[in-house]
Amino acid sequence: ASLSPTIDIPPGPLPVKLNLALKYLDDTYAYAFSQEGVTRDIDGRDKASELPAGTYGVTIRLQGVGLDQEYKFRLENPGAAGRLRLEPAL
């Protein structure tokens, strides 16, 4: 599945946390994080955003005045009893 939400991050020097995915430790699935997913399912386990065990490519694109840059990552969901890992893609 290809998910491509857009969010607005206010300009300025303050750091901003960007939630990409969530996973409950005892769950096999992870879930792509979105406001819509949390709206549909309060704990964020939205079936439309399921990420089974596996490796996923994640691209973050930041655009703004004088800025247009992509960052590529590898998101790994090891399955049940495992934690999500996010690493820069090589």
C-alpha cells in the first residue's frame, strides 16, 4: 500500500515530532500513523493502514520557502514481540 498524507509544519527553530507508524509490542501488525486512522480507530489500529511484518520504504519530503528535500528511510516491522526500527535508507 502506498500512503501519502500531507501535513503542515509551522516554520521556525522549534523541533517538531513526526509520527510515521505505531505498533503495540504484542501485535504482529504495525500501522501507518495518520489523523484519519486515529479518528477511525481510537487506538490507531486502522485496518486501512496495516503494515504486516516486513520492510517498507518511507520517503519524507520537506517543502517550503527555499526548501525542497527528500529523506529516505527503511521501516522494519519484525512482527509480534518486536519493536519498529527506522533507519536511513542507503
